Amino acid sequence: MLELAKIFVIRNHQLSITVLIMKLPDYINAVSGPFVDSVVASSSSSERLQFFELPDVDPTPEWSSKTRGFFVNGLVQIQKSRIREFLISQCGGVKLAGFVVDMLCTSLMDVAEEFGIPSYVFFTSPTAFRGLMLYFQFLEVVSSFKNSLGTTLLSFPSYAYPVPPNILPMVLVDRDTWLGRFIEFARGYRKAKGIIINSFAELEVYALDAYNSNNISRSGHDPLPSIHPIGPILNKSKSRSESEEAEITNWLDEQPPNSVVLLCFGSHGSLPTDQVKEIAIALDNIGCRFLWSLRCPLQSNNAQFPGEYTSYSEILPEGFLNRIEKKGKVVGWVPQLKVLSHEAIGGFVSHYGWNSILESLWYGVPIAGANLCINFGSSEPQVNAFQLVKEIGVAVEITLDYCERNKDQPIVTTEVIKKGISKLMETKSAVKHKANEIIEKSKGSVIVGGSSYLSLGKLIDELLKNAAL
């Protein structure tokens, strides 16, 4: 959201942005608060980019007893009154051009509507997944999508190939999650004046064509809001000290070009103990160089975010760290964008979060992955994997069979992981060739005359017209 604000400010001198900040309590995520403070401090030099921290909230015990998503949704709901107060006190006499909300904060559009402010949704997942959400909302389906869906492939307007039912996200097919939160998000997307997508036209040709032709809503229904693919928007903010970054980048400087595989499952992702051991054994056996970001699941609170291990020896196989000392490095956190830009990186084993995908494609790093995590920061990792492997061709399949709804889901074995990583690191593979092709398209989309550059220009023109009405 901050990078989006910076793009607006840089692109047009008439626009001023105020970013409203909702902080999570430290006992839910001790990292995000200081991170927000640091990026605000580093971004506050512009008079046209301001920040307003909303008052802290007092969560009820019920918030923490459920999921992280339930907690965050409760936080958003309780802040509606505070945002209303902010608009009354801060914006009197000022005509606002637009109110931009995160894709999981669409309930805040009700406040904007009270003040006659046009609302826009910032959708930080792929266009294809947005199409899937809108399609489900159009059908109002839940009861027909159960764990017993079977193996019949399902066709959806925003995906070029039929989708296996077991990879459909839990947020769509779990009744409580869909009816409790996500159907309202999808309804909000339809009410918005426009949707800002962190993607670009050359990456999601099929999904954008389906959206623009209104196939998702079907004929006879209200047209969908305008769509503005203006990505890739990359997270360039630092979240750790320079000394911590230096330890990692100095190690990478000592490695040959394209020799290191990065394993990172997102700031919200952690792995079960048995899965950690399978990955470790695979890396030990393959013999390739690797940088592994390994984070610790927290069990005391369902809503908590992963933390850091005090000692990796408590989770890794005996003697592993000694054996891999010269070829590998295990850390708790990595400056992912900076690491992916390093010439030593030859492949990326990911959880298929959309931000990670865009960062990887920006630098032409091919991806492999399976959703091995027990906590996700994104709602759609499996369908992202399917899209990248089957349609876009920039990813290697480790496994696409993981089903997050299956509580008895078996771990991904050493042999499967070895096979996937070995294929990923092949020097002349098809995915490496395709990833190199995407570099030019990705970077070309945001320069003058590129597809995202032009889309952003149309959006800014619309915002200025809003302010003039």
C-alpha cells in the first residue's frame, strides 16, 4: 500500500496521499509494529505523503481464539468509527479524489460512501484469483463445494485450464470462512468504482481478457468495476538493519552465479517439524548451494504470526548444520527482494505468495514450490502455483496435490523435493528460458508507454476528475 502511495505521488504532483495505519498488537505480531514505524520514518520526507496512525484497539478474547484472518477482520471492523472521526476532523472542506482500501478491508468502503468518496480496492493477489472470487460470489456457492469434490476438473472463466478441485482455496470452499468474511469482500469488489491490481497485462493475458469481456459476471448482470493493472509494485522497504542484510549478501557474494537456490515461504509461513526434516534431507542429498529462511510456528495463539528459532539445531536433523556449512546457510529472515536480485540466485522455492512471485519474475528467477506451510499469508497459493506452472510456464512443479482442507495431508517427501529442486536448477531448462523472457515484459510494463504505465495514467485522470466534480 505504501509503495502504491509513492507511485501516485511521484507520477502526479497534484495528488496528495494520507495513509491510515492500523497496527496489530505486539502479542499477535511483534515484528510488524516496528517495521511500520521504520518505513514511515523513511518515507516521511514528502509533504504530499502523510501518515495517520489510528488509535489502538482492545481486542476481545474471541478474536485470538480463532484464526489470524478473523483477528485482522475484527480489527478492521472496530476501526470504522475511528476512520469516520478522522474524515470529519481532517478532511473538512477538502474534496477527496478517492478512498483506496486493501482487498480484505472492503467494509471500510461503507465509511467512504457516507462522505460521498469514490472507493477503489487495491487487490494484491492475481487477477485470476480475483476472477475466481467474483465467480463464486456470482453463484453464491458454498454448499456444493465440499471436501468430497472428487477429482473432476472444474472450469472457471479466469483460468485458461480446468482447475483440480482439491486446490481451490479454503477461503472459498470452507463454509464458515466464505460466509463469515470472504463473500462480503467479493461483494465489496463489485461495489467499488475501480479495482487496482498488482499485476500487469502481459503476465495475465487470459484472466484480464475474461474480466474485460465480463465473462465472470455473465450477461444480464451489472458490469464489473473498471480494472487498473499497474504492477508489478514491489516492496522496497527495509525491515531489518543493514548489518543483518550484510551477513546474507556477503555470503551470497562468495557464491558462483546462478548456483544458489533460495527457500523462503513468506513472512507469514512456517513449516511443521516433519516437513522441515524432509526439506533438510533433500538439500543435504542434492548438494546444491542454498539459502533457507526458516521460521518458527507459534502455538500459543491461533492468530499469532510466525517467529524466530532460538536455535536451528532444535528443528534440523542432527549434524545437518555442520555438513552444509560450506554450501548452505539457514537464517530466520531474508531481505527477499535484495536476495532475488543477486546474481548468485538461480532458483526460488516459494510458497507462491503473489508478492514473492512478482519479485522473482522481476529478476527472472524461476520458481518451484509446494504449499508446505502450516500458516499462510495469502489466500490463494495453490491456484497461484497452478497458474504459474500450467499457464504462464515460469514455475516447476514440486507438487500441486497439496490440499489445505485436508487435515491428514501427508508431508511432501524428500524424493519429491529433490526432484523439484534439481529440475529448477537445471541451467538450460524451459522455465529458466521463460523466466528470462518475463524480465523484459515485467520491467517494460512500468516504463513510459508500458501497459501498467498507461493504466496508471488512466486511473490518475479518473481520480483528478473525481476531485473536480
